[in-house]
Amino acid sequence: MSLYFEGVDCRRDVFCQHPHRLEAGLYARLKITKTEPKYLCKFTMMTNPARKYLLTGLLAVGLGAYFIPEGQRRIPVAGASFKDWRPVSFWYYPWGRSGVHKGIDIFAREGTPVLAATGGLVVYSGKITMGGNIVLVLGAKWRSYYYAHLKDIAVPAGQWLNTGEILGTVGSTGNAQGKPPHLHFAINSFFPLLGQYDPRLPQAWKKVFYIDPNAFLRNADSP
Ligand SMILES: [Zn+2]
């Protein structure tokens, strides 16, 4: 899309944002043609270059994630077994500020290694308000694995993790402060799993984007 502003003398800039004519976030590439006695300025609408690269990057990661191999599965806390969490805590209601508990809490001593439940790419590692120190891993089938309340984080974003590799340690950071140390573990699906829709459940529409970690850890083939 091109816009022409006749008589606007902007010869000084070759690339500028036109504050009056363009919406926020839209940038203009400027080409000037000298047409006596006026200067004709041609603005070509384009998106912010940084945003363009970000979108391309996200698309590449998104498409690449399709090819991430599923790999093996394991309980993501060293030495933990099925008795170290309450299966009913998944989608438990009512639950604090989130309303519903969207994962499981695996209790362990502070500092116990947290291990990748399955392989994937670390897409975020850092601190957030509710989760505290967290690691987010993108795995096969466009699923993400969320490890929260970590004491320490052991992996940077961009690192590949195989099943069982250490990504941090059990802690009680974020909104788990003052509570017994545990790993909050949740699995998201970017694709809605419509078979999981049950209108009787609280936040029913959200549940189609979550996978029950109990089922995931119980059986290598399900869900
Ligand atoms: Zn939790």
C-alpha cells in the first residue's frame, strides 16, 4: 500500500515513521522523487521490521515443533513416584487466583533435581509472578511443558532437552512462597483437544488446551 503526500519536504530521512498519517506500529519506507517545484514523498506502508522478524521466527519455531520427536516420558522430579502428588489436584476447583488448578504438584525436598518429562526445546526460562522461576519447553505435537516454582533454573532458552535432563531444582518460588516445596507441572496443547470438552467442568473451554499430566505420565502411549 502506498500513500503519497505531495509537498511534504522530508528529504532528510530515507526511512522514517510518519506520525500523523500512519497508525502505531506501522512504519513507512520513504522514497522521494523530485518533481519541480514540489517534492513528492512516497510512503510505502509496511510493518515494523522487528515485528516482522519476530513473526517469521515464531512461525519457523512453530512449524519446526511439528517435527520434534515425541521421545520417552518420565516423572519430572528425581526419585519421585506416583505417591508424591495427588492425582485429583488436576483441574481441582476452587484453586486460588487461577480458579482451577491446571497441573499437578509433585512434592519433594527443596533442591531436588527437576528433570525433563519429555524432550523439547526450552522456549522460556526465567521469573514470572505466579509461577516464580519457570522453564517452558516446546515438545512434539505442538505441546508445551510448564515447570514452575523452581528454586534454581539450570537451562537457558534455546537449549534442547532430552527426557530426564536436569532443567532446575524443586523450590517454592512465585505464589508457592511459604508453602511446602513442590514442582508445579502442566502440559498445554496449542491445538484444542475437543474430545476433552465437558460443559459441567469449571473453565470447560480452557480444558481443551490442557493435557492431564496423570494420564501423560501413567502411560507412554496416552493421551
Ligand atoms: Zn500447582
